[in-house]
Amino acid sequence: MATQIQTLLIDDLDGGEAKETVVFAIDGTSYEIDLNDKNATNLREALSPFVSSARRAEGAPARGRKRGAPQRPARDKSSEIRAWAKAHGLNVSERGRIASHIVAQYEAAQ
């Protein structure tokens, strides 16, 4: 028996069919966005003046956690963070990874 897996990209801006995933970084954070040809061109054109004047960063890790990056909260602490976030009106999922900005807000409040 054969299995065929098909990935359909949806443009993150307009909801139509995307042609590619564009990866970019700013302020030390990498982002990915699925875009159609027009939106990908618009992004590249918008960034072009900055890219042409910039220099490539040396020695930055391409993937994975940076050294010294905060650890994920322990499982027992996750439930505490979720309860705190809900009490403060923040949107947090019942399961899975807690967004880093929510963890940071929790830790700042402690």
C-alpha cells in the first residue's frame, strides 16, 4: 500500500494559494511566512534597501536554541503559568508549548 502526503501552502497574508515559504530574521528572531509570488516579491522589494546596505551576520546559529536561551518551563510549572495567563486575560492553549512571550510575562510578574 502506498501513501501520498501532499502539502498545500496557504498565503499567510491573503489566504490564497502560496508558492513558497520565505524565511527572514530581524532583531535576533527568525520568521517563516508562506507567500504567493506577488507577496513574496513585495516582501523582498520592501526589504531590498535594508538588505543591500546590510552585512551578513557571522557565526549566528542557523537552527536550534541559542546558548543561554531560556529553558522551557517544567511541566508542573506549565499548569501554573497557564492558570496565571488565563487569570490575566491572555490567550493560552490548554496543551502544548506555551508561547515564550507569555512565559516572559509570567516570570516578570513573579
